[in-house]
Amino acid sequence: MERTELPSYRLIGHLLIIGAVLVLIPYTILTIIFDYPDILRQDPGVVLIRFQAGGPALIATWWAFAITGFPLLIAYVLIGQRLETKVYFVRWVTLVGVVSGLVQIIGLLRWTFVVPVLASTYVHTTDPAIRAASVVAFQTIHQFGGVVLGEHLGQLLTIVWTIMLSRAFERLGFFPKWVSWFGYMASAVYLLAQGDLAATVIPGFPVWDLAGLLGSTFWLIWLLITGVQFMRLSQPKGIAALA
């Protein structure tokens, strides 16, 4: 019988599925109304003008994109609680996963509480010095909050969490082996997106333009698959075998 003090597999599955879907919704909206993520590599002036034109709806979408990561953070913690006594590295991997989510949330929130001020200043002034200062400030906050926190640390730690959790699933025999191998594949593609970040400071660094889009898409698909697999464990047969 399943230990009542442990989080249920069904709850974990629900959180993974809901979290993945919730993240996908504002992401898709941003690709439509803000040309995200391609716009991130545009001239700062273009980004600020486009952002200001988006108005409150764009700000709200960025806020939603940030906070919809919280169900996944809860799922990370519950998975850790469920598996930490079964695989020795799950405890520290859970910490890695939570930190990955938090730094990405912090990085994304710059679009809600920092960029609107810079965009308004840039658009509503005719003073070249103020405009130049707004561009420099935007580049600084974007490079730190976006590239360093959200895209580099956030994505890199997410990749570590995915690989190690896939390994834990494989060792425990929780799911079919292809689930873990799909996690490895998604992580490998996602890792290649780091080349785009290096190119922001090392001109000419090799970049695969599709790595970020494909890597994040594969990762979300893996989350959905993993959520479904946890739901299957909630069935009586799965509980008896794996509790």
C-alpha cells in the first residue's frame, strides 16, 4: 500500500502536465505578438519600441510566462520527496531543479518590472543622451537577467535536472526506457542552445538557430510524457509494484 505521508504519483503527474501546458500558453502568445524569442537578438531600440507598443497586455503575458513555472517547481519538490530514499542523488538534483526554476522566473520578471520603465523612457524622450542611457541599461539588464540567469544558469541547471532524473527513472525501472532516452535527447539538443549565448560575447561562435526552440519544445514534451507516466503509476498495479 502507498505510504500516506508521501505525495501521490497522481498529484505529481497532474502538476507536471498542468505546469508544461501553462508554460506553453504564454510562450505561444509571445511568439505571436512579440516575435519571441527571435526578437531578443534584435537591436535594443527595436526591442524597446516593440515592447512599448505591446502595452499592458504584453506586460501581463510576460508576468504569466514567469509565474506559470511555479507548478513545475512544486512537482520538482514532490518528486524529490518521493524518490530521495530510493536513489541517493535525487535530493541534490531536486535542489538543482528548484534553483533552475527560480532563476528563470527571476530572469523573466525583468520584462514585467524593469523593461517597461526603460521602454517608456526610450519612446517618450527626444533627448539622445537619455535614449542612449536607456539602451545601455536595457542591454545590461538583458545580458544579466536574461542571458546569465534565465538562459545560461536556468537552462543549464534544467538540463542537469532532466538528465539526472531520467537516470533515476531508468535505474528504478519506473517507466519504459525510451522515456529516459527521450529526456537525454531533449537535454542534448537544449544544451546546444548555449552556443547562442556564447555568441553574444564571442563573435563568430558556432550557433544552431533551432537549438533553443527544439530543445525547449522537446523538454516540454518530455515533461508531459513524464506526467502521464506518473499518472499511470497511480493505478493500483503501479502502486503495489513501486510504492
